[in-house]
Amino acid sequence: MSSKIRSHSYFLATQASNSSYPLFVFLPGMDETGKELMYIQTAGLETAFDVRCFVIPPDDLTSWNEMTEEVVSLTNIELQKIRSSPVYLCAESFGACLALKVLEKFPQLFTKIILINSASSFHRVPWLNLGSLLFPYTPNLFYKISSFISLPFLTNLNRISPTARQALLKSTSSAPKGTANQRLALMREFDIDEQKLSQITQPVLLIASKEDRLLPSEAEAQRLSNIFPNSQIITLPHSGHACLVEKDVNLYQILFSANFI
């Protein structure tokens, strides 16, 4: 009997491709095994960028090192096309951890970096670590309804549209329990060589939500700013963890206001 063929990560173009624009690689959060949310998160970026979203299929249970190699390989394929510089790396939450791994091993690949509510603080949040250890023992029925329970921790529901709410709910409930457990394990074991990161001189924009109920994103942005020598922080005063799905948050406008375009 042949073994099951597993899916592989790939880049999704959420808007019409334009290889004359700078490449913009977006690494999404942990629960985004679907794609609907990525269209909302990257809306408006097509004005100035050729956007590619990193999609990790639900049955792709790869390690940090494997995901790092996949991001780099896919990026290099894109860079073979005719492109303007600079090359952007933008990452949110779980994706920001992956971005840090990419930067640790391939520090010169990207020329501008954006980290949004980085989950690199995960291991410093005791209740998240304990919850991830107990997660394998969670009854399947509770896991199925947990996406409803988690929504208020992910975002201020008053700040997102009904369409965004449905996309967020679908995204958080689409991953099989085994996939969610594997990614929580990745978060527990995450570590990074801060000395290597401190040698990165490219501009780094750190975006943090002040009302993040899931992670101490504001404090983590400050910690990361002490590592990267060429960094700036933008705080979103009323946003939750999943800030990019909020009606009043537009990533293109944030980058423009920060002179990052």
C-alpha cells in the first residue's frame, strides 16, 4: 500500500500579480490553514506590492527548520522574476516566529521587515504554556467549539465586519486537532539566537496591539526593538491580537504613515 501523499506549503497571490512591483511576502498566524482571511488581511497592498501569502496546508506538519527552508525556497523562485526592490517580509503572530527563524538563517534575503503582534512571547505566558500541554487531552467536542470561545481573545468583535468574523471563525476552526497540537508544540519549543538578530541592519517595523488579550504584544515589540538596531514601533491603541481583520486597520496605510514604502 502506498503511503499518503501530504500537501506542501505554497505561496498564494491574493491579488492580481504584478512582477514589476516589490515582492511582499506575508507569513500568517497559526490557525490560518484556510485562505479567506488572507484576502482581508492583505487588502490594499496591491497598490504598491506584489503580494504572496505563505499557506501551510492542514496536513503539512513540518518543523521550524523545514518551514524556514520552504519560505526561502519559494521566495527565491519569486525573485527570479523581474522585480523592483526592496523585498518585504511581513509576518503576524505565529508567522512572526517563522520570520525570526528566516532572519536568523538568511539575514540578507529581505530588505524591509514588518512583525505584527509577534508570538515570540508565547513561552513567557504561563497560562498559554500550560494550556498547550493540556491540549492533547482536550475532548474532541470541546475542541470543535473552542474556536467560538477563542474569538474574543483574538479580536475586539465590535471592530470587525460580519464577513471578517465569519472568515476568522472558519480559519480558527479549520485545522484538525493534530495540526493545532503540533503547532502549539512548535510555539513551546521556539527559540532564537538574539545575537544573530542583533546584527540585522535592515529597517524593522514592529506593530503591536495595545488591547491584545492573547499575548503581551506591546511589551514584546519593545523587547524586539532592543534586539534590532534599526527598528521602530507602531502601537495600535484599540486593536486586538488579530488586528489586520479590523475595519479601521489598513496595513498599507500603516506602512505609508511609517515611511516604510
